[in-house]
Amino acid sequence: MSRIRRFYRNHLKRKMFNKIILLYSGVMMVLFAAAATMVYEYQLQRVIHEERDANQKTAQVLSFYLGTQNENIQRTIQQIYGNASVSADMIYFLNHSYGDYLEYRLDQFTRPGVQRTSSFSEFYKSYMKNETGVSSISIYSYPKQFYTSISRDNQQLIYEEGSRSYWENWFVQRKLHPWNIVENDSHSGVVGKASNLYSYSRELQDPETLEKIGMLNIEFDSTDISAWLQSRAPVMNGRVLVMTAQGTVIFDSNNEYFGKVYPYRSQLQNTGDWVELDQPSKVNILNMGNDGLSVVGIVSKSEINASMNTLRSQLFIATLLFIIVSFAITTTMMRRYSKKVQRIIRSMNRIGDGDISTRIKLHGEDELQQISQRFNDMCDRIELYIDKMYTSELKQKHAELVALQSQIQPHFLYNTLESIRMKAYSMGAKDVGKMIYSLSVMFKSMVKKRTIVTLGEEIEMCSLYLELFQIRYEGRLQVDIHVDEDVGECSILKLLVQPIIENYTIHGFRSLEDNNCISLYVVRNEGVISIIVTDNGRGISLAKLDEINTMLAKSSQVPDKSNQSIGLINVHERIQMTYGDQYGITIQSEEGIGTKVVIEIPALREGY
């Protein structure tokens, strides 16, 4: 609690802008969170709709497959009854023993003048060839109590085993529920083999007597359904089930309930928004006519939530980003106004300390600018009053002192240096004369009252300075100066480059070695002039370089006069004050290798 109280006292109690930022940020967080929630709910409903539609399309594809399968079965049975010879062949087989049937087929084959007819088994094999999902076909004989099983590879005759009541009950169940799974029992065509088979059963009757004489049982492989769905609907959304009328699952896309009664069959009749199955789900149900089959499409809530995970993360990140950006923009704007207020307060404090020359310079036309303007007007009137009453005599004395100092003309110094130079030449000391000449030219340039010079003049002054240094150290320094032709007349602040050169001669030059080198390049890139000073001196240590960069980044602060880098900082600050914050100095250095200083200023002509 004490920390909260201390935070409130230090950051909120007396800081109006911090209160505004806190309130605004809270409002923005609520608004962005509400917007993100609305977007999420909208996208959730859209995803639910899309997932349910996609699942329904998969169910429709499966329904079409089963409907086509059923139509082919009915068409095949109609073709058998419509073909008199094939129908007679099948009826004879069901009403007689297998030996009598073989004699019947042999008589049909050897009878002269009679065209050989296809047997019913060949007809069913042809059907199996066209229907890839069929695993086997079994035909049961009621009178003779046997059945034949026709597969793709062979055909075998099997006599019934078990009690009569068992078979009669099996036939009754098949009449009531023609679609069912195939169990591993004695009347299955795949005895002793684990399989995923389902079958369709239909009773056979004599077309003349209408007597029921047998049952047709067609077994299908459920894996063919999976292959069909893979080719027609490769992207499976949710789960798809195929159930019989009694709820037995003959196909499950997840292979979980095949051959079992679906435990949530009763819940499928609910018409609610979410159906409570093993988990809340959206359900699509397609009924397959009068055969008792139904295709059920299920999209669980967990699947929908899984598909929303990416969107949920994106919305969270976007909301957090918007809040941060909003907070940053608000903080930036509030800090700008806060700085204006702090500037006004500092100016008032200076007035209180006796600095009547203080003025507040604020841009814009807001209330703070009006306050600063009124403040400046007040200071002007106070300063005018003080000038009239107290400073008249001081100004008079100052004027007398200036008049006295002006009697010493600068040309007296130029003439004196010229006399010394001529004397040195007359005595054969040409190097001394050359140094005096360079010094006099530099002095003449430095005492000029202009603060803006041409870039050519600034570079010439640096050249003279380096020339003095070369003479002093007798060729231990190599100098390379290159200036683009179109930049010599551009304007530059006076003494902007010379402090960089001087910094090298003081801190980087190795007086005991003769391979010292410094290069000065001036290039222009569109509207920016880059002045590049490179040397192979002592370099700057990493810690010192970090300290200099930190001071350059905070150049608005008053530098410590004892710091050796005050020249660099002053140059950097003069550039930014004159040309703007986008210009200034950048430094690269490595200890023992050398230093590179880049000065960037705008390309302006003299008199801008």
C-alpha cells in the first residue's frame, strides 16, 4: 500500500498530464478490448458457419455415394428380374440342390439350338466389377438351407450351421433392417477375418409364384467410403458418421464407433444451437430415403476453438499493439505539452533568480503560447523599466570601454605578423615564414565577424591548420583532402570542421611514429553534404565511445567543461540548433586502429 501511495504522490498527485495519460489509456484499453471481443465473436460465428457448411458438404458427398450405391443395387436386382434366363437360373439354384443345379446348367449348355445364357453368379460378378466398394455377395436358399458366397477371387458353397431358429431370427432382422454391419459369424463371407464391412440384405422371391425363396446379401468395404471422400472432399471438417435405423454405425471418419451403437443417438434429435454429445457440437443430419440410413455430420466446439486459436492470438497481439501505439502517441503529445509547461516554469524560475532577459519561445497558437506571449510582454516591460532606472550609466561606461578597445586595429596584428614573416625569410628560415603566413591567414579568418562561411573557406582553414602541424612534426603526418567540385560555395557554420581536426591532433596523433595519416573528404548526396574525417590514430576505447555517443544523444544538456569531448559535443549541438535534429555528428572508432567522424549538414548556398 505504501508503494502505491508513494507512486501516486510522485507521479500523479501533482502531474496533471500523467493523470490525463492514465485516464486516456484506461479508456482506450476498454474500447480496444470491446472492439477485439466484437471482432472475435463475429469471426467465431463466421467460422462456425463455414465449418458447419463444409461438414454439410462432406455429408452430402457421402450421402450421394450411398444413394448411388443403393440405386445400383436396386437397378441390378431389377435387371436380374427383367432378364428371364438369369432370373430362371437364380430361382432354379435356390429351389434345388447344388448337384441338380449343375445338371440344369449342363443341360442348358448342351441343348442344341439354344444360345448359352449367363448364370446369375456371372451377372453378380459383373456387378462387383463395376462396383468397387463391394467385397462379396451371398445368396441364401430358404428351401435348401445353404448359401453361396461370391467374392472377387472365388465362389464357394456353404451349408447352414446352427439351429433353424437362429437362422430364421437372422433373416427376420435382415428384413427389418436391410443395412447392417458384417459380424464374424458362420454366415459371413469373411469368416474368421477382422474387417470393416457393412451389408445390404434383400429377400428374393419367385416372380411367378411370389413365394419367398431366399435372401440376397451384399457386403461393402467401408474403406472405399474413405477413399471416395478423400477424392471428392480431401479436406475433412469435423466428423462424419453413417448410421442404420437402429443406430449402428457402419462408417465413422474417426474410426471410433464403427460396428457400435452410437451412444448419443437420442441427443441427435435435439434442435438446440449446440447439441450435447461427448462435447458440445454442431450437427447436420441427412436421411437416406426409406432404407433407414442416415448421414450425420458433427463439428465439435473444441475443433472450432482450435481453428480460432490463431485468430485469438492475432487479435490479442493487435489489441495489445493498438493499446501500446495509442499510449505512445498520447504520451508523446502529452510530453510535448508538458515540456511547454516545464519551459514556462523554468523561465519563471529564472525571472525569480534575477535573469530579466529570459523569454519563452513556443510555437503554435494554443493557450500555452498565449500565456508565454503575455509572459514575454511582461518581461519586456520590466526590463525596459530597469533599463531606464538602473542600467543607463553601465551602458555608458561599457560604450567608453569599447571605444578604447577599438583603437587597437586588427590590421596592426596582420602587419606585425607579416613583418616577422619577411624577417624570417630574409634570414633563410622559410619554414618559420611559412608557419607565420599560415597563422596570419588563420587569424584573419577567425577574427571575422561572420558566423557563416563557405565550405571552401572552412576546408582551407583546416588545410592551413594541418599544414602547420605537418611542418611542426617534419613529415610524420600524411594529409589527404578531397572536396567535390559542386560543394565549395555551399555555406557552413564557421569553425565546424576545425575542432574535429584539432581533436585528432590532441588525442589521436602518435608523435613517436611516422605513419600518421588523416583524410578529409567532402561529398554531396542529393540535399545532404557529408564531411568525413578519418584517421589511423590511437582510436577510442569502447567505454569512452559509449560515453561520447550518450553525450551526443543528450546534447541539449550543458556539457561538463572538464570533459575532453566538449569540442565534439559543441559542434554537434551547433549543427542541430542551426539545421535541425536530423543532422549532426556520428562517430565510429576502434582502439589502436583509428577513428571515423562523419558530419552531415544540408546543402545550402551562402546567404540562405
